Amino acid sequence: MNASNASHGLSRSLNDRMIAGVIGGIAHRYGWNSTWLRILYVIASLLSAAFPGMLVYLILWLLIPNEAD
């Protein structure tokens, strides 16, 4: 992670999105690979009954703003 990523807040990605840009925005914020983060998120959602992935994603979709143009 570089200093320029750390200075920006969390936002949904407009360019790196599959549904709403939530995972792409998180990956961009922390300098992670969005594809691997998506895979990890899906696996964690499927394997854990205590991690309701769809509900968490919908809440993040509502709470995280789109990135500025």
C-alpha cells in the first residue's frame, strides 16, 4: 500500500465492479487484487453461516459512496 491510497477514503469503484463496486473499492483502497478479494469473499460467505455475505454486501452497497469522477 502506498501513501496515496492511504490518504483516500473508502468508496465504491466505478471502473472495477462486478455488481456495485464494493469489493473493487475495498481492494483499491488497500492496494489488494480485486479478483482474489472477490474469490475470498465468496468462499468466506459460502463456508461460514456466521458471515451472511449477501446481507453484508447489501449494507456496504448502501453505506459506501461511489468514488468521485
